[in-house]
Amino acid sequence: MRATSPPGPRVTPQGWTHRLVAALAAAVAVLCGLLAAGASPAAAASTFDMRSTWTVKIYLGSNFNNTQYWRITGGDPASGSYTGDTGTAATGSTFGTLTATVNGLSFNMSNPYTGGGYTATFTGTVAGDGLSMNGTWVDNGGQSGTITATRTSV
């Protein structure tokens, strides 16, 4: 038996190239349309909602320094902006304010203490399950270290 071509028009290598180029052009056109309509690749990734009370272990260098409680009560996951306060207990004992931004699972936070003069800045990553965070901190006095945080309430 002799092999035969399948029924239908034969497509030359140049024909496949033209089809591939046409398909890529269509995909680019769709993407451009989505971007023009206000969609963005970043919008597809959800922003982590960090509103909660967090128990935060602060390390100065490699030595444990203190435990703080971040009480993040304001904010919006869609914008990734949050506000709250810090304290020495899960409730009350406030010693500073928090302003945070979250992009995906990455966060940046500023923590100016009440009374002025001292500010700590935190940068880190939230675990995929949303129950813990790890990161680094630096203050306006040149000290730095690491943090580990655990979500204690939602």
C-alpha cells in the first residue's frame, strides 16, 4: 500500500508559517485590547488580605529582642493598602501606627512610634497559607534585624 495524503488542501511549510504568524497576531491583539480596557497582568494575581492581629517576634541582628502585636484593621485587598497600630499586647497598649502595602504575598510596612522620633520599616513575604510572615526590618537609627509573625486572629 502506498501512503496517501489526508483529504483536504495541502499546507506547505510557508502556509504553516503564515498560520502561526496570524495566530500570534490575534493573541497580541486580544492582549492589547485587555490592556486598553484597564486589565493588567498584575490584576490577575490576588493581593493578600493582611487585616488581622499578628504576633510578631522581633530580632535585633540574630538575637530575640521583643514581641509586638500588629493590629491591622483598616485597608482594602483590592488596593493593597492597609492601616493599623502596634502594641505590646493583642489589645490595648498602643505604641505606634502602621501603614502597609501588599503586592501579591510581598509586604512593605512603616511603623512610626507615638510621640515621634522613631520609625521602623518592615519588608517581607507572607506564607502561601496566609498564616505567617517572615522578613527584615530597619529603623531610622541604623538598627536592623529580622521578624517572624503569626496570624493570631482574623
